[in-house]
Amino acid sequence: MPERTPYIAANWKMNKTVAEAAEFIDALLPRIAATQCDVVICPPFTALSEVVQRRYGTAVKVAAQNMHEGESGAFTGEVSAAMLVELDVEAVVLGHSERRQYFDETDEALARKVPAALAADLEPILCVGESEGARDAGETEEVLERQLQADLADVESGDLARVVIAYEPIWAIGTGRTATPEQAQETCAFIRDVLRMRGAAADELRVIYGGSMKPANAAELLAKPDVDGGLIGGASLDPADFAAIVEAAG
Ligand code: PGA
């Protein structure tokens, strides 16, 4: 089975000015100099360029938190894949539950965004996850399968392993209530199986967990065989905390 490189991403959401981003990167880089993991920083659009400049010469990658699927046009407030690539951004978070919930991000739009990102050679980090109600009702797998099939409908099976899937149960995001390692393992394994059925090179695909991951719980989550990394919100805002999570990933 191919070794999957752990993938640890910092989702800053709407946090950090350019000056704060610069300070963070300067504090982080010496702490993670020896890591073998893929480390990805997802700043707000305004700080992308600063983070890109400061990480040159390191293995740290930079991701945007959203993009529009079109090439250009009358879409006020939106940013295209080409605009991100021009900045040397390498990845993009798509379908985060906050975008689905507060900004009406739909599966139909995601079905266009994921292929647009791949066509531009941006690595999509596609977020999926169930609500608390869905988990309580025993509908987790149904919800995840529906999201995955819809959002990846137009991705060729040979390209599926180029997508990083972030399993983010909505009830665990920003709540301090983390999924148990067993829940994370079971659900990440289910996601891998769904994509294997769709023809993905499932052993190469990275499936990561997000939702209140922090230094105190990262090691036990990341030790699970199907949890290939983390998408970290709150605990990614502090360089020491984020570095501790990178270290836990090995
Ligand atoms: P959290 O956020 O770590 O603050 O729960 C994770 C995310 O939303 O990506």
C-alpha cells in the first residue's frame, strides 16, 4: 500500500491581517523545519501573497479558502483559479460548511469548482460533513455519500486522488467537541470506500479530519490508519499550537 504523506492544513478563516500573517509564518517556519508532512496554510485572500512570499524556499504550501469556477466575468467579489495560480497559490479549500451554511455554497457550484481547480492545477481540499441532527438520526453515511457524489460528479476517476477530502462534522467545528478517534477513523474509511467505488486510487487519496483538532487530541486522531491529516481552525491561529499538531503528525 503506498505511504500517504500526512497533510496538515491551517484554516485561518476570517482571521489575520497581512502583518499578523507575516508574524505567524516567521514564528512557524523554524518550528516545523524538520517535518516530512505536507503543511498547508489557508489565509484570507488579502494575506495570500504575503504568506506565499515568506514561505518560498520551504515545503509549506498555500491555499485559498474559496474560489469561483469561472475564468473571468461579471462576478463582483469573486476570485478565479487563474488569479490564485498567478500568486503561486497551490491549493484551495472548497465547500467548507461555513460557506455552505452562511453563503449558500451549493453542491451544484462545487461540482463546477472542483474540476475548475484541478484544470488550473490547484489542489482542491473538498470539505464534507454531517450535521448533529444527521448523525443522531444515523444518516451520516447517506449525507456524506450524497455530498461526495454530487461535488465530484464531473471529476474523472483518474483525477479523484488529486483531491484532498476533509471530513468535517459540523457539530465538531469550533465547538470544542471533537469526534472520537473511532468516529473519525470509521467515517474517513467510509469516505475512502465511497471514492474507491467511484474508481479512485483510494490508497493514495488523502482523507483528513477537521473539527476542534488541537495539540491535546491530534496524536490520537492522526494515529488512526484512515485519518491522513487535519484541517485545523481555531488551533491553527497560534504558531506553537499549530506546530505541535504538525509534530504529532510525524
Ligand atoms: P476548528 O475548525 O478547528 O476551529 O473546529 C475547523 C475547520 O472549520 O476547518
